[in-house]
Amino acid sequence: MSEVTTTDLYEVTMALSYLREDMRAPATFSLFVRDLPRERGFLVAAGLEPALDYLAGFRVGRADVEGFARALRRPVADLDPLRGLSFDGEVRAVPEGRIVLAGEPLLEVTAPLPQAQLVETYLLSLVCHQTAVASKAARCVQAAAGRPLVDFSLRRAHGPGAGMQAARLCALVGFAGTSNVAAACRYGIPAAGTMAHSYVECFPSEERAFRAFARTHPGPVTFLVDTYDTGRGVATAARVFADLGLAEGCAIRLDSGDLGALARRARAVLDEAGLADVRIIASGGLDEYGVDRLVRDGAPIDAYAVGTKVGTAADAPYLDAAYKLVEYDGRPVMKLSSAKVTSPGPKQVFRGPGLRDVIALANEAAPEGTEPLLRTVMRGGLRTGPPDTLTAARARFEADLAALPEAARALDSPVAPVPPMSTRLTALTAVVRHRITIRSTATP
């Protein structure tokens, strides 16, 4: 079976029914976040590149049909209409790295209805998780105020796949490196790492451990100094650095305790030993809140390693996202469920200076001084251009972040901008709502 079967069962039942009813007209689905988490003043669009890879390779094979049949406890022949189904639709999307707000489509899929339906679950899973993690990582970049950050999330991510995604997303928003070797190789991210406490514990003393590590790795090394007593560990590291003539590019890592106070004492010890070039790296349960406190307190920490809380987006681990039908066979549609109302028609987002956005219909002309956020990235099931790069995505993120209002960038109690709907979209919403209301109250 292929990734095609990584879907919710109701996607299969609906797609099969559409095929049997010959409902194959173009359908447009919009993927968006209804409301931002309380802890977020913005989101960073992410997950588009792997989503396009998935769509480009989407094809229902015999093994997939057999899997669907087993899941439904039905004969394989009943599911055979799905065999050979592939994605040949269009995708319009916000490029990775751009800042997005509540209600704004991250992507819109237009394809024959059965195709557009079957890809829903996988697209939501990809885009929602990656946007959540990228947004958390972006806040860490803000908090670090120019200091390097390293991704340490793999060991506590929600599975190895999620760890790979986190490493890529951290690099996308500006992290300097990752401990994840596979991600470093795949995405061209600098690999970074030190040693574990267990390594130190394997030797009779910290000094023996540090010297052995330096013999194996003669280049710049980082010593983990808090296995036993941090003060003595720093002094030992300083002695080994001095004895071996190591300094430039080398570092010590603090992983526990009062990181600010320990960093100040460590800096004093290193400087007194003539090791001003030896850096201090801090880790241990950090995210943007911890990094921000240390930076604001003036702690002499040169770089931060963040892991668990960032890779899992711990304070906002999910997004209230949806993939909703907005048009079928040229007819705009909407949902009127309480607290889950959608707006009809394919969309575009027009961005003005200061991230003043307007959510509009896709066929509207861009107002003067604005730019459209959604671009056509796939047509006829094929990419419209080469894969995007992390460098380009990072540049987009940095430009949008600099333009974002200060209240939205706040780490505590952020105030997210609320984009209005255009006049035309507002009017269409009212028309479709009225049509649905009349139809639902009409006598059968």
C-alpha cells in the first residue's frame, strides 16, 4: 500500500460515492486556520513543499484498493472504481515562510471532486503540524535576538518523521543547525552536537572524559559541564582547553540549573583563564519564553539549543484548521454550522504594507499597493516550477516578520491582526447564505 491509504475512512467512502454518482466536476477546497491559538499573534506557512511532493505522486494502486476494501469489509470489486485515480488538479498556495493569519487560506485545491476529497486528510496533517512547529520555532528566533539557535528536538518529537520535519522547519525560520544527522544530510543544514552525560559518566573523571573527547575530535569541541558539579565542570573544561591550546570555536554547554547565574560564573572562569573565545551554549527545556528571559536578563550565553517544547509546539500543539469545500461545479458553497461558518468561493489574500491583509475572491484584481499571497504552484497535477528552497523561504519569513505589527510579535499576550473580507466576498457570502436559508426552509 502507498501513502494514499494514509487517510480517514470517510474520505474513501465519499470519493467512492462521488465516482458512482458520476460527480467528477471540479471542486475547490480551501485549507485555513479558523482561529489562532491564544499564544500566537501570527502563523508561519509551512508544509507546502512536502504536500506538493505527495500530490505529484498520488495514485491509487491495486494494493491501495485492497486496503480500502479490507477497511470497509467489502469485496475488492466494490472499491475498484477508485483504482488508477491520480491527482491532476491545481493548487494555489501561500509559499512557505510567509506569515499568515486566521481565516486566510494556506492553500486551495481545485480538482475533480473525488481527487480533491481523497487528499484532504494527508494535506491537513502535513500543513497543520508543520505550520504549528514553524510558528513556535519562529518565536524562538525572535526571543534569541540574533543569537544562534540549534534544533535538539528529534529525541522527543512525536516520532522520527516529526523530528525530520521539525529540523527542516527550524532551519526555514533561521536556526543555525540541528542535532538530527539525517535532516542535516537531506536538507543541507549544519549538524551540531556535543556529548551526553552518560559519556562523562563512563570515565573515571570529567577531565579524562574531556581529554578523550578532544583526542577523538581535534577540531572545535564542546564540553558538557554539568554532569556532577557545574562549577567544577567549568573549571575542568577551562583547564583542558588551556592545556590543549583550544579556544576558538570551542564551547561549554550548560544543560540544567539556573542557566543565567551559571553562565555568569562560567564566563568569569573562562575569561580569567584567557579563554574569551570559548562560547557558552545553554540547553535544557528551553523555548521562546526561557530564551527571552535569559536574553532580557543579559545572561552571557552565546547560543541556545532548544528541543522538546519546540519540536512538539508544546504550548500550542495543534491548530484549529479546516479543509472546506468552497465551490463545486462552478457553484459557490458554504457551511452554516454554529461557530464553524465558512465563506464561499475560491479565495485570494491581498497584503498591504504592515501586513494589512484583505481576504478576497480569487478573481478580484489586487488593490493598489498590495500583493497577492496565494500563487499557482501546481497545474494539471504537476509543479509549475522547481521546488522552493529553505533560503528563499527564510527570506520571506524575515521580511514578513519585520513588517508585522509589534503587538502581533509579542511573546506574551500577542494581539493578532484580523483580516477583513473584501466587499465582493462579503456580498457573495450574503447571497449564498440567503440562497441556502431559502432552500432549507422551502416546503419539500
